[in-house]
Amino acid sequence: MSFVSSFVIGFSFMGLDESILKDLGISIGILVAFILFRNLFTKYVFQLIIKLTKKTPTEFLTQICLSFEKPLSWAFIIVGLYVAMDYFPFIEQHNELFLKFLRSMVIVLITWGFFNLSSPTTGILISLNQRMNNRIDLILLPFLSRTIRVILVAISISIIGQEFDYDVNGLVAGLGLGGLAFALAAKEAVGNIIGGVVIVTEKPFSIGDWIYTPSVEGTVEDINFRSTKVRTFSQALVTVPNATLANEAITNWSRMGKRRVNFNLGLNYLTNKDQIQKVVKKIDQLLNNRDDIHPDTIMVAFDHYGDSGLDILIYFFTTTTDWGEHVQIKHEVNLAIMGILEEEGVAVAFPTRTIYVSQESNEMFPSMGSSFDRDN
């Protein structure tokens, strides 16, 4: 027994006309068939199309297909509704309200596809940036993406409003009249948007940069219209309003051309003048002979007399700004300096204190004085 026959028999007891029930069953059957066809298309045909697009020189076609995958699957439902409505007994296929609904759904699906395509991580912006050899700064990509998405949604709403005979011009005029009140009410939001524009145009940092401000220190992960997201070194995600960030001093550690090393090496006070000169000369030669140390600014000199030793100033820059490589260079330099001190027989100073006991103390406390002398 066919689906339509079973449907007609089942509903004949409800007092409906047999022809109406038959058309209703055909209409539902057509809709179910399109749903099944949609599942088959998504599972087999669409996957085949994806495989074929991946063989092309660029990923642009693949990205378009993936962006429109869900909208295309819903398009089968819309087409199924339109075809099924030809048999639907209660609403005509050319009903004006029904056609407006279908056209609005098509607009929504097209907007949905382009919305996915304008994603900051995948889509047309990434492909465009790759074709331009990454000329677009990474901080601009999420900002441009959100701008395009807002425009797409605004255009879509405008077209759908006109489809249902809504006066969009009146809405725009109303927004113009209430613009001042809106601006006053959303002063902070507007300030954040302007701050975001300042950050994007001046480019004090980019996505992935390590920055330091009075508010936060960490790696920049994202920037949008309202705020900037920074991942701290403790892996906490801090959201800073753009207005706050734009008015603060921003230190971008990722844009350092070189990284500084500055410390004092304390030598024991028993070190003589010749030993100091030899140690200073050898450390200076050591630093100048390393390719990973910047040759322009190397300072090694007897700096001053410390409380516990003779301080040698060691000041230089590593050519790398990577923290791990920087620490490794310091490690190797420190070991080499230890070798130089061992060669020259020089000891490193450590906090000491010398106590002198006068003869008067021995006369006042003879027992303590004799005991002290015996011990020393």
C-alpha cells in the first residue's frame, strides 16, 4: 500500500474530502522526498564536490563550498516547500505572502553563506591576504571580517523589510532623528569603537604580539569593535575595552630588534688589578666573538667597589628576541665566564662581614679575649 493511500485512508474518518486528503498526502510526500534527497546530496554529492575542489591550485573554491554547505542543504527544503505547495490544498502555490516568505528565506540563506565566507579565520579574507603576500596586518582581518558581517546583516534586513513592504527609508530617518539620544546613551560603546579604529589604524600591536600595558600583559588573541582579548602568561583571558587600551602606554615586546642582558659580576676583594684587567679583556673578547650577541653595544668594565666585592659591569644585547633562545645564550655566556674566572684563579664575591676586636675589649673582658684568641 502506497504512502498516499495510507494517508488518505487514515484521514478519511475525519470527514475530509478524499481529493483534499490525497493532495495533502502528495504534498507531504514531496516534502519528505526532498528532505531525503538533501541528506543524500550532503552525504555523497557534496563530499565529491569538495574532493574535486581540493584538487584545484587554490583553496578558494573549497572555502566557498564549505561556507555554503549548510545554506545549500536548507535550500532543498525551500525548493521542496515550493513544489509541495502546488498540491497543498489549503494554500495556493502563488500566494503572495507565501512567496514573500520563500524569497526572504533565500535572502537569509545567501547572507548565511557570505557570513561564513567572511570569517576571520577561514574564507575570502585569508585567501586575499595570501594572494597579497600577507600585506594585510593580522589585526585588520578580524576587524574587517566583523565590519563585512555587520554590513551583510544590515543589507539582508533591509531587503527583507522591503520584501514585506516595510518603509526602510522611514526607519533610517527615525534613526537619524534619534541619533543624538542614541549616541548619548551609548557613549561608552561609541568610545570603544573609536578606540578600536585607533588601534587598527595606528597598529601599536598585531595578533600574536606580546604587549605590556598598565592594565594587562600577555599575548594579543583578538580585537573586535568593543574590546581586545589578551591571553596572560598564566593562561587567563583578559578582555580590555578598546577605549581604555587606546589611552594607555603600550609596550610591544614582540617588536624588539634585540634583547638586553645587564648584570654585575662581583669579584672577591683579594683580586688584584692585573687579574681584573685580564678578566675584563677575556669577557669582552668572549662577547665580541659570538654571532648571537649584537656587536654594537657591548660593555665590560670595572664598575664600582661593592659592599662585598669588586663589581664588573657586563652589558650586551642578544640578536634574538625569542625568550627561550635569549635564556639559552645567557646560560652559555655565564658558563664561559665561569671558565674565565677559573683560568685566572679569581673567586666570585659573596656577602661577608669582618669583625675587628680592639685591645681595650680584651682588657675589659679578659676571659672572652683569651677565648677568642685561642679559637682563632
